[in-house]
Amino acid sequence: MSESSATLTVDLIISLDGYASAEGWPGWWGLESPDYLAWLEEEGKKEFTTLMGANTYRVMSGMSVQAAGQDSGFSEQEDAALTGLAAMRKVIFSSTLQQPLAWPNSELVSGDAVETVRRMKESGTRKLMTLGSLSLSRSLLAAGLVDRYRLVIFPVITGRTGRERIYDGYPDVSLEMVGSRTFGGGLQMLEYIPTVIDGPRAGRV
């Protein structure tokens, strides 16, 4: 039997001090650059399944619908990136949402997310990628299911207004860098292979 080619990437945007958002700040901390938005649009055209929880579903589906309307308030590039989410295949993990989901191409799963994703990886060939969903991403990482851990770090510290600390509750994780990129405005994308570890490791020569 051939090995499954399904891989899982946790994909997060963060402030320099590790927050996913901040009170009073706009989306992307108001620092999205044209080349970053163009990259998001191109990423959205790739063949993969997006995984998310209920809160992210509510936020992103609303933004996608807003972007598809007239006078959305978003830039043209933001409109393209957000409306493109509707065409993606999406799996939503929630015990509170009800069928049918209004956002196109969305499948609702009410069972255990970790075991469901484990089965998807074992039997599938389609790449998997999270969108936001901090608790889901944390659970999948702790279970050893994440093949790539990708961060886009925005050059801002939101120590007073920051919300949703990303790394709280994480296990210790060793990270091997496999890619990086700088976008306009100083945004840094870092991509790693993560390995959950029991504790500190001695330095390697």
C-alpha cells in the first residue's frame, strides 16, 4: 500500500509578541502589503483542504460575503483574497454550528477533530491547511499531526491591546526552518518542520 501524500500545515499570522489579534486594530494590524495580498490570492488557488473551527468560520465566512458585495470596504486585492475562500474545500470542526452551512464548499464535522484529521491524513492525498483556529491548531500540533508550521510575523508589538495569545498551552516544540520570505512592509514568513519534544534538548554540534 502506498503511503498517503496528505500533509498538514498550520498557517498563522502573529504580532511580534505572539498575538493573533489586538483590540482596536484593523485586520492584519493594518499592515498588509500588496505583495502579501497577492501571495494570499495565489495560495488560495492551490488544491488543498482548509481546516477551521466555529469561531474562525463565523468571522471568515462573514468577511468573504462582505468582500463579494458592492462597496465592501476592502481593497481590490483584499476582495480577491477573501472571495477566493468561497471556492476552497473547507472542513469545519464544531459542536455548535448546524447544517446546512451557508458558506459554499463547507463540510461540518462534529466529532473529534484530532482523530478526524488523523484519518484524513492516513487515507487522503489532498494537502490540509488550517486557517486561524488557534485551539484546533494547538491540538493538532500536540498530537504530532503537523508537518509544516508556517508563520507570517507582522512588525508590531501589541503588548497592551493584544488578544488571543497563540502559544499559551503549547507543548515544547523543536523547529527546523525550511523556508522564509520577506514581504513589503517588513512582514516575515517563516516555515518550519515541527517536532513535539518532552523538554529541553542539549545543544547539537
